[in-house]
Amino acid sequence: MDFAASSPATALTREVSALYCQHHDWLRCWLQRRIGNRFDAADITQDTFVRILLNGHSPAPEQSRAHLTQIAKGLMIDMHRRRMLETAWLESLASMPEQHVPSAEARAIILESLVRIDVMLDDMPAKIRATFLLSRFDGLTYSEISTALNISVATVRKYMLKAVQSCMACLDGSP
Amino acid sequence: MAAPDMTSSTIKVAQIPSAIMQQALEWQVSFWSGESGTDEHQRFERWLNTGPQQQDAWRQVQAMNSRLNEIAGPSTAGALRIKRQQLARRRTLKTLLFISGSGLALYGARRTPQWQALAADYHTGRGEQREITLPDGGRLTLNTDSAVDIAYDSDIRRIRLQRGEIHVATAADQQLPVRPFVVETLQGRARAIGTRFTVRQQDGRSIVAVSQGLVELRPQDVDEVLLVKAGERASFDRSGVSPLQQTPQGGEEWLRGLMMAERMPLRDFLANLARYRSGIVRCHDSVGELAISGVFSVRDTDQTLTALTQILPIRITYATRYWVSVSAR
């Protein structure tokens, strides 16, 4: 998140600084009331302003708080998704033999991609999602999937073609 | 699976005609099948060597594929699935939370211990009933929203009632010596002696109604025993048994999809009916004491609610299918 380099000291930075001074404490309190956790509230407050800098435009003054809370809500949902996935994954790892457990660093990287995939799966129809998971995560061949889901191999292929397009959009190689 | 690897660390987002990108994706889908043959690989090689745009497209697809391969495996598959199951279970509840606005208190109060249903041998959802034949030929029926474990061994025939309500029609044990037949609840155990009976698990109490034979109740924490005979009903908690009541119906009416009421306060009636539907049925205080008598369906609870408005001065409001309020007309 190297936003300092990508946005030089311009009008935007000045505007966001002003926004930060005026609303930072208010936003943190607002978040803390909703989440009930001081540290998470502070993190999300910080990320909200970073997000505005990255987006490259600051809200009109009369819409400042509405804009801030909208971004903060999105970040809260992201955090929730990430935590749920992480917990579910650790649960799942706990049932595996020890040599398969990745290092903390590898885990952070995998979790990042996992979050993206999870967002993508949310947008997929259930049948395509099931087909995709069986193929890419469980390593089943198309014939095996066809038997498991009671659909034709041609349909499996059709679903996978839809899935691969979503994958391109979500795992495009950018960090 | 063994597609040629052309992964490059730097991916330039070149403008590739969408038709060519589509072809690259189709090749990827073919290789993912796990069933592609050598002639398919040869055709792929020919396609790839058609020109630089094909190669660029393939490079981009491979960048995606290698990121996918980095994370794909049994443990991450497990994570994605566990999370989805949790969400599916919470979804109904979430709908309610958004309506009610007072989220957390309600969540705490209404949350059902889902792990019990998952860990149980047999369970039913709201409004569902299920009949099971026991290993000795006896019959076990689960009422709405119930969960049981069946644990038969060489010494005892044991049913653990985790949640909800069951009806048991015992069969004579085929083994000698005859093993006792016992239903365990969170508060103690009910031992059957050639019977048909019903056990219901409530908050902190168990209720037993006997329609045939004899059942012996034994609360968990005290050395006390009570015999319940046909046509009787008793309840117990961990530390004791409450007095007996006569029940002409034997508490079995739900087996036929019915619910009986005899001068029952509307509040209790609705609480009972709510066991058979998803969501919440709220009873306004002003009508909670109205008495109700009759026989009602628990299979079609919407119809039962409508029938109530014809016999009582009440009004039923549906905020959604899952949120019903009953108040004075």
C-alpha cells in the first residue's frame, strides 16, 4: 500500500489531510460503537482514509461523513469475511497432517488469494461454484464431476468456461 | 493437467483480441479436465505457435492458473466450504436481524446450538418430522427441530435427546438378558418398560408423556425415581420431578400433524406453534392471556394462524414470512 509514491503532495493529499483532522476521531468512535473493539476500529479508520487516497477523489464537504461511513462499512464486511475464512481455514488445517501446514508468511499470502476467490464464488451460481471447487480444489476430472453432480461432461465444461472467466477477472496477477 | 508452463513473473496487460483470449481460456479448460490426450496437446502447440498474441494470451492465463494452484488444495477447499455452510445457516437469522434492528440480543436469544444438529445421528429442521426404525425394531419419531443420538450397545439401548421432542414405541429386545431402554435428556433419564411415550427437551426441563405402559424417570442430580403410567405426564429438571398431570391425549397428537389446546393461553399456544415454523412469532401482551381451545394443524402453520383470527379478537401482521406479530384487533 505505497500510496505516498502513487499520489504526490497534491490538492487531493491536502483535502484528505483536512478530512482526516476533522473526522478521524468521529469515525473511530462510530466504528467502535458498531464493532465494540478499539483496535479493529482504529485499523478500519486508518484503512478508510488510505482507501480514499487510493481512489483519488475526496468527497464534497457536506457528504464527508456519509462517504466515510460507506467506505468503512465495506471494510468492516471485508474484515468479517477475512476472519471467517481464516478461522475456517485454520479449522480445516488442524485436521491435516502436520507437514502440510504452511508457514505464517505463506498463510498470509494464501489468505489474500483465498479472500479474492471467496468473493468470486459468492457471485457464481451454485452449480458452477460446486463444479469449480470439485475441479480446482478437489482435483476431480470432468468425468468424475459429471458423475458426482449428475450432469453431462459437456455441461461441466460449459460451467468451467464460465468459471475460468471469473478467475481471470479475480486473479489477474496484480497484488 | 500437464499443460506447457509459460508463467512469467512480469505480466504486461497487453491488448489481446477477446477472441484469442477466449481461445486461450478454452485451452485452459481443456487441460483442467484431467483427461486431455496427446493429440490435444499437439493441436494446442500448433495454436500457440500461430503468433505472439496467442502467446501473450496464454501467458496471462498461466499467471492466473499458477496463482490458483498456489492456494488450491484440500484445506482451502475445506475453508471455502465451511464458511459457506456457516453463512447459509446464519442467512435466515440475518434477515431477521436487519428487520429487528436490535441485533445482538436477539441473536443470542434465538441462536440454536447448530453443532448439536450436525453431531447428532438424526435431526429434523423446523416444520419437519421423521420416523426412524430402531435397531431392535422399535419406532422413533422426531418432531420439528429435534436431534437425537442412537447409542445401542451390549448393555443398554440408549437414545440421547439433544434437542426438541421425540415419540418412542419400544419393541421387545431380541437379546437376553433384556437390555434396558433409556432416553437421556440434559436433565436425566427416562427408562421405558414396554411402552409408547413422548419426551420433550425444553430449556432446563424435560417433559415425558406416556400413552401405553410405564416409564421410570430419574433426574440427574438426585436419587429420586418417579413412575409415570399411561395417560400421565410429568416433567423433571436435574434436581427433581414435578407432580403428575392427567393427559387424555398422551401428548402424541403431533404424530398426526396436530396440536391440541384446552383453555391454553394464547401466548403459550403461539410459543408452541412457533416451534414448527422458521422465524419469529411475537405475541402482544394485550392478547397473551386469551384462552384458546381446539385442534389445530402444525403442518400448515400459516393456515392455523389465519384460523385464530376467526375465533379470537386478534390481528396477525406479517412483516415477512419469518416475522409474525399477533396483536389486538
